[in-house]
Amino acid sequence: MTLAPMLNRRGKLIGDFTVARLASDHFYIFGSGPAETYHMRWFQAHLPASGVTIRPLGLELTGFSIAGPNSRDVLAALAGDDVSNEAFRFMAFRKLDLDRVPALVGRISFTGDLGYEIWVKPDYQRLLLDLLLAAGIPARHPPVRQQGARLLAFREEFRRVGRANTGRSTRRSKLGSIASSISTRASSSAAKPR
């Protein structure tokens, strides 16, 4: 995984993404939901003539973020795989089954602490939330809602760009994020030769 700003020809920031590699020829791009149409137009206009395809997944994936010193314990309680520090390094990205929920999981955090982003199909959203809450209770890892995160950011004097410090509720969360799948594999269902 890597963080990747997207610039226009004049050097102006037009996108801010997390890019994750699932395989040597299959990538995911996570970005801002409200800008998905704009970004997709840009990507479509700049794709090579053949060998690479991109498709939006904004309505196909919803995201959760778990962070804090107990987040690995919460993830481990649900994962069938080893999620130790040695087995799941910082900025790693892979498929995991979390209990009975198939998920894409990245070890990344924007809080400065241990954390993970978890992406699932919308049909699994409620089940995964229930599983995360149940796994977090024994670990004393309660959920932090968006308003709580805003208060924490303000209290700790972290400044956010945009409307976060205006006092208005933005109702923006990971559920408003987009995901795109890029593949250079012609045999993939997400990648069809042009």
C-alpha cells in the first residue's frame, strides 16, 4: 500500500488516494466518494490503448477502520490467518476471511497508531460491524463515531482541511469512500482487454 496524490498538469492536487496491490497485476485505489465520477473520467482519459482496465467499485465496497493498541487483537479474533506483526507488516494488503465475512484488509492507519482498513461488500456491512463490536468488547476497544473522531482531532489540535472544523456535521466516513479496481491481467473478470 502507498499513499498517492493525484496532480493535474499544472501541479494542482486533484485527488488523494491509497493504492493497494493485491497481486503483481491487480491493484485497488481508494479515494474520495464525492469525486469518484471526476476521477474515473480522468483515469479513462489516460489509460493506455490496451492491457489495463479500471472500473469503479464505489457501490460494491464499504469500509471500516479499526485503530489503536488493541486493533490487532480485534482483527485476530475474527481472522483465520496470522495477523501478527511479522505476518502482516505495515502497509500490507490482502484478502482475509473475518469470521464468515470475505474482506480486503490493509494494515494502515491515519491515527498514528496500529490500525487496519477493512473493505467488504455492502451485504456484509452490518454483520462485520456486529462482529467487530463483539470482538472489541473483550479487548476494551469501543467504537469511535465520526463526531467523536472530530472532537478528538480538535482536542489534540490536529487540523483538517475543509469543513471538519466548521462545526457542521459532514456525515462523511469510510462509507463515502470509493474503491476502484485496476488490473493488467487480461484473464481477470475486472480486467478485459480493450
